[in-house]
Amino acid sequence: MFDRQFHLEPFVRFEELRRHRPVFYVEALDAWLLLRHDHVKQVLQDPRTFSSDDPRWHTEEFETAPTMITSDDPTHRRLRALAQPAFTPRRIAKLATAVEELCESILDEVEARGDRFDLVEAFSGPFPAIVIAELLGVPREDYPRFRRIAAQAVLATRPEPERSVGMRAGQELNAYYGAFLRERRESGELGDDLTSDFIRAQRDGAECSDGELEAMGSLFLIAGHETTTNLINNAVRCLDDAPKLRAKVVADPDCARDLVTEVLRYRGPVLGNFRFTTRTVEIGETVLPAGSRVLPMLMAANHDPNEYEAPGEFQLERRAKGHLGFGRGIHRCLGEPLAKLEAEIAIPALYRRFPELRVDTERDILPVEVPVIHGCRELHVRV
Amino acid sequence: MDGAESRPEQVTLILEGERHTIAVPEGETILSAALGAGLYVESSCEVGDCGTCKLRRLSGAAEQDNDMGLTDEEVEAGYVLCCVGRPQGPGLVLSDER
Ligand code: HEM
Ligand code: FES
């Protein structure tokens, strides 16, 4: 099921499965894939029945502190509350100018590369990675290092033996951020970044352990760029099939918001995320016992014809309501305002700089091959 | 909140094109009253920080303790965060049309 062809065009495979077996057990993942919009919503809206605290993440070898994305309330709520104030739409909007400047300065470097390059290496990778580095206060020169570790860490969602490789990378990332956090705390030099916010919150008596802060920083280093990198990549793939839209993006940057919304629906970078049942539960006609693992497929839900007309068509003006690209419910993406800001800046800026940009058909697109992400490891383009 | 009415205020919610009228008692948020009435309004942080629960105000008045979950333009356009929002007097109508 999860071969390279699947990862390049997942919705094509989902289409047939949704019709015949919308609740579909995948042995390699020991998980039930869910492909209907109503089923996926059912799971995300009921975190008591569908826990994010999968026992798979607790092994003796790789025991780490909980993060908000792998825990249930009240732990989830407590951890999320520490970071939520930094990610409000109001505060994120203030970053616009700095993010625009960074984007243009990276594009200046991209221009020097000539007329063919790997977009991931040149632009869509570094741009969000540097944004999240600056937000956390970690040195921006470190981004190649944490990009490499983060790319390995997502392998934890694959079956063994990759799972262990991923778990180990996750620990390496915790250690990297942990060392930075300790250094910051000891030096006492606090600034206007999230790490300083964490240290201040802890000093002011917020209930959180050092291990939890380490794991939170490490979660941000992963969640904060891999996804946005692929939102940019996926937008380029969507626009490649649509010359009129490319021209519109250059002429009318105001359409960026609608464009990003439709990319999130049509080729959202997060395919889905695992949940674990705490009781016997029915999904459609399938009865799952307590202790079952499910993988609600956001992308499959976003292409459900019961929810969206002509779901296989990329329509700029669709403004899909209720798309699940950022999830739903208590775990809905914390970084949504930041991700939107970055993408709404980056995509028009890229096409303004390179109006002729096209995917290089002489090179293969190398997809990210993990069951929770839809994106590219390499996306070669011609300008 | 001197002089606030003690009886519940009626609030109209237009969700997916359907009108529903709910009673929001003193001290309760629009979100909790809506959920209590069996309606679904999407929410996430439930403290006014994320913006997930925003609805557009078509008429009437609302107050909210925290509006960090809205941008300045959204405040201007009359959005209300249901998780921290309460009606201010009768006639509040909110819609999920963006
Ligand atoms: C296009 C970019 C992004 C997409 C599509 C995306 C998507 C998602 C999705 C679907 C979830 C829910 C996971 C679940 O239900 O288990 C999620 C959670 C999360 N995302 Fe994002 N994300 C993006 C960017 C970001 C960024 C830039 C950050 C910045 C730090 C971020 C931080 C988080 C965190 C911390 C959570 C966990 C929230 C919780 O458990 O309460 N994401 N994201
Ligand atoms: S649910 Fe987050 S602002 Fe209301």
C-alpha cells in the first residue's frame, strides 16, 4: 500500500478504497485507515475515545517526556497552554515583515543557483526551518542539522526497523534542544523568543518539567518546518498543472489565501495522525475493540465526494469549509497562523521571482515516504 | 457586570445555513451553551487564543475577555470568539459564513 507511487498521489489510491473499504486495516502499521470525512471527524472530535497517547511511544528504550501531540487532557491542555500565547493569530501577524524579508533574502541566494535546482534544498526547506529557529531562539546556522534529524525523526511513524531509527533521532533532537535550553538557562540571557518564554514560565511556577520543555522544543523543530516545507512543495505541484493560476498568483498576491486553503484541502502536507481507542467503538459498520489503533486520513477526508463537489479538481475559489488539513478539535494545529503566514508570503514571492518556474520533468520527484506526511524530499524545478 | 440581565439571553447561530436559537445563561459562554444545546461549533484552545471558534456577528452585541485569537481585521469585521464570548443584550446573531 505505502509504496512510492502511493506517496506521490495518495488520493488516487484513497478514491477506490473509500468506495469499497472505507475502514481498512493495514497490517504493517497495525492500524485501521479511515477514509471518510464523517469518520475522520468522529475520531478527531472525540479525544476521550480516541486517545493521542499511543502506547507505542512508550518503550523502555526510548522513554521521553510527553508532548502535547502525544498526550490527552489534562496533560495536553497544560502543555499546550504554555505555548499557545505565542501562537495567537494576533501575535503571529506581527512577524509578517520579518518573515517577508527573510523570504526575499533566501530568494536572492536561490537566484544565484542558475536555472535548475532542488526547491527543497534551496528554498522550501531552509525558509520555514529558519523561521522556527528564530522563533525558538536557536542559532539559525544550526538549521541543516535539525532538518536532517527531523527528517529522520518522522520515520518513527513507519514500521520497524525504521521506527527505531526515528525514535532514536527524536531523542537526538531532544538532546540538541535540551543542551540549548540548559545553556540559555545558565547564562540567564533571556530574550524575545519562545525558549526564553518557556524558561520564564517555569521560573514563575508553571507546572512543567525540564524533560517536557525539551520535548516541546523538539516537537516545534519538527512540526514547525517539515509541514510548511511541504505545503510550499505541494503548492508548486498543484500550480504546475494550472498555467492560468500561476499567472494569477503573480498578478494578484491577494489570492494567496484562497490558494493556500485549496492546497491544504487538495494536497495537504499532513496525511493523518494516529489515535488509540480507549473503549469499544463503532466506526461506520466496523466495531473496533478497545486498544485498536486508527489512522484518520485527513487527505482522504478532504477528497470525500460526500463532502466536496468534484473533489479531484483543484479550484482556487472553492474556499473549502471544514477541510481537515490542520486537523480538528483539541489537537488542531497550534502553528496554523504561522504556517499560513509563511505560505501566503512564500508562494507568491517564489512565482514573482521566477514567473516561469516549472517542475523539472527530467528529474523524479522523491516523495517523503512516511504514513503521516504528503510531501517531497526532492522537488527539482527549472526557472 | 452591573445591571446585567440575570435571565438567559437568546442568541441565534447560523451554522451550515441553518438557524438555531439557544439560551445563553449568565456566566456561560456562547460555546458552552451551544454545545449544551447539542450544536457543534468547532473549537480547540477554548481560551480565546487560537481563533478556531470564531463566528461572524451579523447583529446585536457581544463581549469577550480575550481576543488574541483574532487579527485586527477580524475584530473590525465583527468576528466573535465563542469560547470566551457572551451576548451583551438581546438580538445577537452569529454566522459561520466567513
Ligand atoms: C502547513 C503546515 C502545517 C500543517 C498542515 C499542520 C498540520 C497539523 C495537524 C493536522 C495537526 C493535528 C495532529 C493531530 O491531530 O494529531 C497539527 C498539530 C500540531 N502542529 Fe501543525 N501543521 C503545520 C504547521 C505547523 C507549524 C508551523 C507549527 C509550529 C510550531 C506546528 C505545530 C503543531 C503542534 C505543536 C501541534 C500539536 C497540537 C496539539 O496537539 O494540541 N504546525 N498540525
Ligand atoms: S477555541 Fe481557541 S479561540 Fe476559541
